[in-house]
Amino acid sequence: MIYVVGLGPGGAAEITPRALSALKKCDLIIGYKVYVDLIRPIFGGEKELIVSPMKKERDRCEEALRLSLSGRTVGLISSGDPGIYGMAGIMLEVAGGRTEVEIIPGITAASSAAAILGAPLTCDFAVISLSDLLTPWETVTKRLRAAAAADMVICLYNPASNSRPEHLARAADILMETLPADRPAGWVRSAGREGQERCVTTLGALKNQDIDMFCTVIIGNSVTRVIDGCLVTPRGYRE
């Protein structure tokens, strides 16, 4: 048995009871070091914890499958929700029906960041990753333009990293082909973790912000406004 578990933002208070219950059933827990460290204070004294390197997602799933087929109950952990830029899809592909896999959802980075910034996601929105490790930049560009043309609130995952520090600025330029530079926007760093930061700004100003892989960026639609320092997108109920 393999439980693919979403840890949410990372704080113990934001791991769901269902996720904790699943991990308690596991003989061992495997995940990327950052995620294992998040649950070490909870399970470090009672569970075997296996650390897996970054960019070794398939190897991690193959190891989880091997351990499961040997008769052990395995917890495979992701931050946020494992079905959103997480491990769920890869694990199901690797398992191929050879062992039981249960997906345990978690609080997503989008919803965590939105709550910290206010209420920007109360209408239709698009979630787009700016990482081009698995998705060609040309495809990312098409999705940015489509979301802007559709007047959707846009949530950006993986906005920048040491190897691609320019991606957010490039994305902002693409969006500003359609959207005004003063469109309300915001970002959150380390949502729900130690060192959490928030900033309400504009689309044009995002290019000069100190934003990294630990940040989630949200750009409003045409009716999003700033109320008392919060991003708010009206729900638009008809009378």
C-alpha cells in the first residue's frame, strides 16, 4: 500500500487530519529532503524516514513501489496537494496497478497564498507554472497569453529560481501585452512556514521584486482591487 500524501504549506497546523491519519498507518515515509524535514518533528521518532534528492521523482516512486511490494506500507509525501504539480500522477504511472495507491489531498500553494493576500481567487482563475524543466517555454507562453485574454486571475507557481531568475520578468512582459501594468498583484513567500512574507503590488512592479522558488504569485483580473491592503476579487453575484 502506498499513500501519496499532501502536506499543505508545511506548518503542522495545516496538515489535514486525513493526511496525519494516513501517515500514522505507514511503516516508512519517503520524500524530498525539504518535505521530510517538515514532518520530522511529528514522525521522526517513530517512523523510518527516507530522503530522496530533487529531480529524482521517478526514482522516488520506483523505490516506494519496491518497498510496497515487499509488504511495507509506504507514505510518499509532497508539499501542497500531490495531484497539483506533485507526486500523484508519477506514482500512479509507476505503480501501474501492481499495488494499491491512495491519494491524500492537501492545502494547495494557490489557496494558501490567496488566504494570506486576501481573497483574490473568488472567481475563475488559472494556475500556471513558470518552470520549463518539463514544459517548453513556448507552451508556458501560450498559456499565459490565453489566461490574460480570458481575463482570469492568474496564479504563478515556480516563478523564479537560481537557474532561471528571469522567468517572472519575462512572464510579466508577456502578460502586459494584454494587461495593464497597474493590475493589482501580490506574492507570498514560504506560505504557512517560518519566514512567511507577503507583498501586495502591481503586475508591472513584479519584475523588480525579490521573488524565488519559495514564492507564489497572484495577478488579479479586471475587477480585482486592493481593499485595506488585501487583494479582493468580487464574487459577482447577480441580484
